Amino acid sequence: MIAIKNLMYTYPGGDTPAVHNLTFSIAPGEGFGFLGPSGAGKSTTQKILTRLLDGYEGSITVLGKPLQEWDQKYYNYIGVGFELPNHYLKLR
């Protein structure tokens, strides 16, 4: 359902990658949660998967389709719980 391979992302102007060579997959029906210390890249990865950030390296497929090939219908298939009080109006 979701497959990520060698995901890398460095914020513009940054020297150190926020996400470095992340690889994992999530099978249909599988529950998945990100756990880790502050600065581990959890929120950055979620922002990439929800298409709030682009310019990443590596490959991401969702439902067998590369992330960059999805249109607005993508949002009908995903659900994400971000930390509060952040509300991303772009996801409407």
C-alpha cells in the first residue's frame, strides 16, 4: 500500500538531512505509527507523504502508484494525525 525506499530530505538552506535513507513499507490493513525522538524526521516524512513538502530524493509509491503521479484524488485515500495544534489548511 505504501512503499518508501531510500527517502532523503534536506530543508532548503539546511546542511543536515532531516530524513536520511529511510526505507519501510506498510501493507494493506496494517496499523502504522511513527515513534522516535524529536528531530528524527517523523513530521517531515508525514509532510512528504501528504505532499506538503516536495524536493525529496528516493522513491515513494502509494497504492502501487508513484507519489508524484497522484492528483487531488490522493487525499481521498489517506488519513494522517499530525501533532496539535497544527492544522494544515492545504489538505482541505
